[in-house]
Amino acid sequence: MTPLARDSAELLAIEALSWLVGDEELLPVFLGSTGAGAGDMRARAKDPEFLASVLDFLLMDDAWVQRFCDSADYGYDFPVRARAALPGGAEVNWT
């Protein structure tokens, strides 16, 4: 898997955040699992660590990934490739 460029990964994560904000059912789940509030989302929308948490949340469910990717016309591998480019996204090699 080839990670996206960092700026492309951040852009995709911002798009995912916008998508989450527009989903009335999923947004409360995201807010509850991250402890973020509406003000946090605005204030941290360009923070790479917060954007990584957005993608971590999205990647918890294949159906969410598919819905987001379908809405934005991305391949289903794009969120995981974006996550790899953000802080804490390096692949773990268990030896």
C-alpha cells in the first residue's frame, strides 16, 4: 500500500470530516467516541492529529468507508492510504 502525499491525505480527511458533519446519524457517534464538540471540530479541522482521528473513526466500519468513498468518488483504499500518511499511521510490523 502506498500512502497518499501528506497534503492529499489531509484534504481527504477534511472531506471525511465534512461528510461526517452532514450525517445526522453518524455525527453523534463520532462526537461521542472522540469526545470532540462542534467547536473542537472547527478549531482542529487542520490539525493533522485530529484529522488522523477522523480517519481512524471512519475506518472502524467498512460500510462507513464505502458510503464516504461513494459520496466523494474515491476508491475504497483511499482512506487507509490517507491514514498512513498522517501522524501515527505507519504500518506496524509484528515480528
